[in-house]
Amino acid sequence: MPGLLLCEPTELYNILNQATKLSRLTDPNYLCLLDVRSKWEYDESHVITALGVKKKNNEYLLPESVDLECVKYCVVYDNNSSTLEILLNDDDDDSDSDGDGKDLVPQAAIEYGRILTRRTHHPVYILKGGYERFSGTYHFLRTQKIIWMPQELDAFQPYPIEIVPGKVFIGNFSQACDPKIQKDLKIKAHVNVSMDTGPFFAGDADKLLHIRIKDSPEAQILPFLRHMCHFIEIHLHLGSVILIFSTQGISRSCAAIIAYLMHSNEQTLQTESCSVTQAGVQW
């Protein structure tokens, strides 16, 4: 039987923003995101596409119209769960289970996650820090919307993938030219690894590094890497959030981010390639 795993906010952010031609959220078997907070908290705001978990006779109900056996990612969150350990609650009743005036009480997300593990073929993820931490970091992914129509999911515009939490993102040219994305992610510097140019970057010479390289197997990116790593390090030192992008956000930008991670972390190509792949980057 699959178990429970903690899911960092960055991981859920990247899961929500996976895309090919369309957002992966259009696939009903891709993500089942479940909110076990109270109904009024859910109605006030929740993470996009999250389903509010219902109770009957004080027992949690399984989500309707979701084939849990086929879902790739099943993520549960409450207000602020940050561990898979069971909490100790004070109890005035002397008949408690451990004899020390305390009861072992699982947090809501863990309690519901255990129920789901009996129905899934994959691990159930518990969002670390819950809604409070996630919404504090990714406020732009909050909503009051409860029902999502297929055409609305088709039109959903994913954000760039987060590689270094809160510091480095990887995306495509369209995302790089979207003012809302720049504002939401607080992006202040760009590395453009393509032949494309756009008016959005006019006058940003100090904040834009443009590596003009064609999307071709014969293209040589190696001569640019030292300067690129230096540019990224300077802007990270200044506290800037950086977006590395190419036309489609795949081959050239991936090569650039892997090279930077190898330089920064002093790790091998295989190690950093795996870390980028685990973040959900296609290349």
C-alpha cells in the first residue's frame, strides 16, 4: 500500500505549472488536490483546482468523480501541517491512551491522507506548511473558484518552473514577456538563451543577458557559460529573482540552468540533470 510523503510548496507549485501544449491540469488523472480545512476557510480561498473535502457523521468522504487509482499526484493540505509525525494533544480525561494526560492525534491532512492511501497506487503527498505557507509564497495561485470547466483549464497559463526556490526559474519566451508573471514572481533579471528579442526588455541592459544561440545540435553554448554564471551570481547577490528562458523553455534554457547548477553546487552533470528533471522540466 502506498504511503505518505511530505510535499514542499515548490513541488506543488511545479506540479500545478506543468505543461506541454496545454496545461497538464486538463488531464483528470494528473492531479487530485484536496483541501481538508473547514468549509468556510475553503470558500474564502483555496489553491487553484483544489477540491473541498466533505464530512458526513464526522467522517471524511472520498472525493466524487475522481478515480484515485489512476491519479498520478494526490496532494492533501490543511492549514499548516509541517510533519508526518502524530501530535500530542492535552486531554483532561485520565483514560487517555498513553497515561500521561495526552492523546495521539493525527493532523487533518495526515488523517485524510491515510484514508486515501488505501485507494491509490501512488504515494499521497501532504503539503508541508499547509495552505498558510503555500498561499503566503504563491498568493497568485489562490482562488475562490470551485468549479473549473474544461475550456478554462485549457486556457490556464502556466508559470515558469521553479528551480532554486524563490530565486531561479526556467520558462519560455512567452512567459518572459508576460508582465503579470514578472510581477507575481518578482523577477528582476533575465537570461535569454535564444535568437528571439522583444520590446519587453527594452532599456534593461543591466538586467538582461542575451545569449544569441540557435536551436541547433551544432550550436555551441560552452563559450557563454562562464559569463552567464557570473551574471546569475551577481544578481542573486543583489537579491534579484532570475528567469532563464528560451523560445520553448526546453533545450537551450535547460542546458544553461544545468550548467549553472553544476557550477554553483559543484555537482556532476548527471546529478543536476536529475534535479532539473525532477522539477518537471522537459528537455
